[in-house]
Amino acid sequence: MKNIEIKVVDKDNEKSLSLKNESFEIIGELIVARVDGHWLYTENEFEQITEMVFPEENYSYDTVIKNGFSIGAYDKDRCIGLAIFEYQWNSYVYLSDLKVSNPYRNQGIASKILDFSREIIAEKGYKGISTIAQSNNLIANRFYIKYGFEIGGLNTQNYHFTNLKGKADIYYYFQLSK
């Protein structure tokens, strides 16, 4: 991997918060069920791969630091990865956004961002990270599971009244220490 630096986004590099969302492949879905008190899952790979891109967030530095913090990944001075964290009431920090620019994907950068964030989260007295992935974003779901997140919930109703009807949100939790 190239010399990628991971650091907190501060006032000096707040322009990093404008890292654009880029398309990602929709290769399949994670199918989740709760059986005998345990979350089980299977994968369904699609025959046809499509692409999706999330709408831009337009983050404000003041709002981000009021609600939490952000971590950037940098190739020299250029931001190529970003994570936004929000403090929660339940001792988890919510990972509301995690993205890596297309040319830098599959190089371990998202894991390095999460690794870096864990020390900050612990220093602030929080016990873990929570996040959500759409069921049809199999690549993201695989990433969270491989990193060590555990499935903690499923919401099949979030998109009922939208053009995304039929999708579900999978809730993930990562405990800093067990």
C-alpha cells in the first residue's frame, strides 16, 4: 500500500469533509434472520451487477465536531477516505459514513480508519462502534463482518415509502473489548 496517513479531520483540513461519494457495485445482498436468539445470514449474489451512489452529505465541520468527530485517510495532502462518527447515548459511537475513493479501495484503508478511530473512541469513554448497511450492499456487509462487527438488528421498514422499497437496513455493532 502507498504511504497513506490516517488522522483526525480538524479545522486545518476540514475541506476533507467534502470528499465526494463515488459509485460502488451492487453484487448481491445479505439475507439476515434471527433464529433461537442468534443472528444468521446467507449471501445472495446477483446475476447482474449494478452500481449505486449515495447522495452528497454536505458536512459542516462545526456540526461534525459538535456531534462527534471525523477521520480522514490522506495520500500526501489529498483526502482519499473519510469516516464520520457521532456520539450516542448508549456507549456506542455511530459510524454514520465511511467511504474510500475508488482507486484506493481494497487496499485496507477503511480498516485502517476504523483501527485509528478505536483509540479515540476508547479515550472518550465509549465502548464500541455501531453502524448500518443496506442489505443489498453485499460488499459493505462483507467488510463489516470481516472487520469483526456483529449483526445486532434488522429493519425491513425504513424504505417502505421510498423508491428503495424492498431494501432493509442491517444494524452492526463492534465492541472495543469483550
